[in-house]
Amino acid sequence: VNSAFKNAPVFVKQNNGVLNITHSYSTAISNGFVGTNSGEVYISDSYNTGVIRSGASMIGTNYKKAIIDNVYNSGSVQNGAGIISSNLGTAIISNSYNTGSISVKSYRETSTGGLVGDSDGNTTIINCFNTASISGYDNIGGLVGSHWDDTLTIINSYNTGLVNDTSSKQNYGIVGVTGSRS
């Protein structure tokens, strides 16, 4: 799929199959490219400059497999994360970045990060960065807000943005919290 969307709430609300998005962009006030992924999604050479109201610029929730390469978000995020809001499957993000400020305004949204908000799956981040400011209530990280149980791998990636956890006034440069939910 090659496309641009300017007034859509989300590019694909629910993906259950195999979806390839390349050379696409959004300038819309939206909820990102893919709302929920229960299949396989491949996003490359794409970007978002519009405001994200909830979710993330590329994927709201990933349940299965997401491969993201050479994408960026420069739009502000109002409840979510820069690239993937929640990863519950396998996600690989490479050569990508976020420069859009992230602000979580609800106590119910407790994990946010420059790239990934909450990770309960296998998440790999390679050659990525965040330069935007991030503020929220709990589990706030420059790259990943929270990571639980499975594997988190971060290679050659960094954060230079201010990270502000407004509930405890603590800053977490790369990962907000990691551990086991068990």
C-alpha cells in the first residue's frame, strides 16, 4: 500500500492478515496507521506529522508480528507512544525515530515511551532514537515505557528527550520499568 491520508481516524482499524505499508504518510489528526494488529504488518519508509490522539503513529496494539523500518513520527502524541503503543507479540523496530512530544493526560494510560509504550512481548529496537519530551504518570521511558516478561533487546539506540514521570518526578532515560507480571 502506498498512500497518504489527511482526514482519517486510522489507516487500518484492524489487521488480521498480512499487511504491507510502504512510502506512506499521514498529516491527519488520527489514531495512527494501524489500530490493532492481529496478523503480520510490515511498515517501511513512512512517516507521521499529524497529531496522534490515542495509540501511536504506526501501531496502536500489536498482538502478533510487526516489522517497522525507516519510519518516523514528528506529530505530538496525546495518549500513547511514538511508534507502537502496546506490543503483546513480536515487534522489530529499526532505523526509526520520534521527535514528536508525548503527553499522557490520563491516569489510566500508565506506560509511555518515545518508541514503545508497553511491551509484554518480544521487542527489538535497532538504530533508533527519541529526541522529544515525554511526560506521563507512571512507567515513562525515553525509548520504552514498560517491559514485562518476554525479551527486550535495544541495540545502538538512544534518547536525548526530557522524560518526566509526573507521579513521582523521576526520569527514566531508556526504559521506564522492566520486570515480570507473574
